[in-house]
Amino acid sequence: MLQRTRRAFSLVELLVVIAVISIMILLLLPAINAAREAGRRTHCINNQRNVVDAIINYETAHRALPSAVALCDANVWNSLGRETGVDCMGPNWASQILGFIDEQQRYSALAYCMHSQWHAADDCPEMDGELGRVTPSFMICPSAPGIPKVHTSAATGFDRLSKGHYAACLGSQHYRTAIVGSRDVQHNRDDKLKIGAMNAVLIENFEELREKERKGLIAGEWKLGNQIGTKLNKIPSSSKTILISEVRTWDGPAADSVDIRGVWTSASMGASTYTHKYGPNSTQPDAINGCDKSIPRGSPLFCEQVVTSGPDSAETWASARSAHPGGVVASRLDGSVGFFSDDIHLPLWQSFGTRVDDTP
């Protein structure tokens, strides 16, 4: 009976098989990475949808949108810490909606802080609950690389504030354009056409309220700024008005980041606010109050430092930026969330950033 001999693979054949497998893996990797990014983008969209739902629920409760920040100091241009010259500042929009997005413990810490303290972003991290030291999960985009370093900077006056990736749209121009309620701010004639759904709002009669609180006649909850934001009847088209998009963070070489972008409890430009002055992931540098000057000029996060006090400190802007290839996720006032390409027509993008229905 004949015996069959089993022929072994030759070295050449083995190398060919390995090469074929390697090529197949290389061909599959882009598809695998694309599928992973699609999943991350979907997660990001869901995060923003939850944020917008919380904003809408806030509006239902208070008959107004949250303000980008509740101002209670005549120095309305300054969006930074107490050491830079602003003594009183209420919470920003992200802090205001905490009670409407399953973060009641954090909101209770905010309310407790505002009962006796004067600067939400600066004072509350030092109080019980340490609001601002840890970023809530709803402010994190899963496509962003890693956990950002906390922000500490003598220039901004902030210490160890944590970062996130979602920001409120302040219109199509500067931080100054979005300041509402102060006679000291010089607005251009067409600024009212460029403001967004959210604004930095000076609380009416703030000086009188501050004096009453100091005398013990009232508690400090007035600084929360409930009901001072934009009324929905001031926004003609909720489906054409973007509320929220994304910002990117920069860590830098130091133990803490000196760059303010992404600080979720600060309303400073690039921190938890941005504008549509330029398109998504624009090559134009952000002009912000807390810029890391060590960022290389060729970096997409290269920025320009703006003064931190006086009227010129409000001449800031920051573009929507993300780690998603080719664009950013942004959500509208009607609750819809979509992906906007980097090459979107700039006038259209600017129109989406304002409350005026002038879509080109």
C-alpha cells in the first residue's frame, strides 16, 4: 500500500502567505479605523443631543435659555478669574444646566457656592464639591485624544480647572459682540445681527443686589442668573440656529496646561464658548485670553494672546474645532444634531451662528 507523503510549505510559499495576510490587514485597517470613528462620532452626537435637551428643559423651567455667563460686575469685558480684576461672576451655561442633565449633586454644589461666594469659576472649586475640578462625562467628546490636563495660569487667574470639549456659540463675531445689558460696551450698528442664541448677560440692578447681599438682606442665589437669558420669541428659526459645537484642548509641556481652551466652567472665549467668525477647524488662529505661546505656528491650535483686562480683552474669538476628520459636530436649538464639514460655505456657517434668520 502506497503511503502519501505530506509536503511542507517552502520558505517562499510561507513568505507569500505572510505578505498576503499583511496586505489584507493593511487594507482593512482604514475600514476598521473609520468604523471606530463612526462610533465615536455617534457617541459625540448623543452627548450633544443630551446637552441640548438639558438646555431646552432649562428654558422650559425658567422661560429663557441659559446665559453664556451671568455677569454681576461692571467689568463686563473680563471673562477670567478674580485676580485679573473681576470680583463677581455667576456660572456659565454648562454649570447652569447641571440640574437638567442628571448632575444634581454638582448643581447643588454650585447653588451652595453661589449662596455665599462671588465668582463661580474661581470660588466654587475651593468649596465643598470642588465644582470645576472634574469634568462631567457629558462634556467629553470620545474622539478627543486622552484626558486633557487641568488649566492653571497666572494670566487667567484660574487654578487647576478641568477641561471638556463642548462650547456654546456666541454668534459670528467676538466675545464683545455677545455682551448684553451694559451701557459701557461699545457695539457696532450691525452687532445685533451677529449675536447668537446665548449671550454674556449683565444682571439687571446687580450693584443694588450686591449691596443687599453684603448687608445680609438677601442670599446669593440671584447670581445664578436664572431667567436672564434669551427668550425663545427672540429667535425666529430654531432649526437654523446653532447652540453648541466643539472646541479642542492643548496640553503643553508643563504639569498643568496654561491654555484655557476647553475649561468647561469658564465662559472665556475658547473655554466653553466659541464663535462662527471663521469656519470649522479654521486655519485662522484663535484669539483668546489664555493662549499657550509655545504652540508651534504650524499647529492647527496655534493661537494669539489677547490682553486680559480692559475693553480690548473682549475682542476675542475661537473657532469650532474637533478631532473628527473633516468637520465638527454641532447642535441646533430645535434639538437636531449634525456634522458640519470644514469646507462649509462661510456665510452659511456664520448665519447658523446667529439668531437672525438670514440664511444665504
